[in-house]
Amino acid sequence: MANFNKILKQMQKLQQDLAVKQEEVKKEEVTGESAGGMVKITMTCGFEIRSINIESEIWKESDKEMILDLIAAAFNNATSKAQEKINEGLSGLTGGLNIPGLF
């Protein structure tokens, strides 16, 4: 029974450490790009957009649909980068295990 209690305490400590690390990682920022960096979206790893930058050349040369596609591509790129950073940040605590429900 003492072994079970020890394992339970270790799991509780891991859970606390993961919660702290999740909050830290959520605050980190990534930037997604499209059109060779002419469209950039900066967001947190908590998936909050901080800024959108579109170079003036895009406005002059593009139609509405193309601009929307470039914004979506930059957002998707930023989302991928955020997910990678989340996985990197938490992998040290989980020993590389992919634990469902963490993010």
C-alpha cells in the first residue's frame, strides 16, 4: 500500500507541474507567415492573436479573396507553430508521452 501512496503522490506532483507549465507555455508567442513573410500573424500559444501585419504591396496587388486566403494561411502556420511549442514545452514533463486532453 505504501507503494501505491508513493505513486499517487508522484502523479499529483506531475499534475501540478503540468498545470504550471501549461500556463507558462500559453503566454509564449509565435509568428505565422504566408506570401514569403508579407502576411504575418503573431499569437500566443494559448491561441490569442496579438497582431496581424499585411505589407502594403499585398493590398495593392491582391483581391479580397486572395488576401483572406493569405490571412488564413498565416493563421494556420501560426497555429502549427504554437502546437509544436506546446508539445516541446510539455514533453520534458511527460517524458515524451502524448497525453490526451493537455491541449
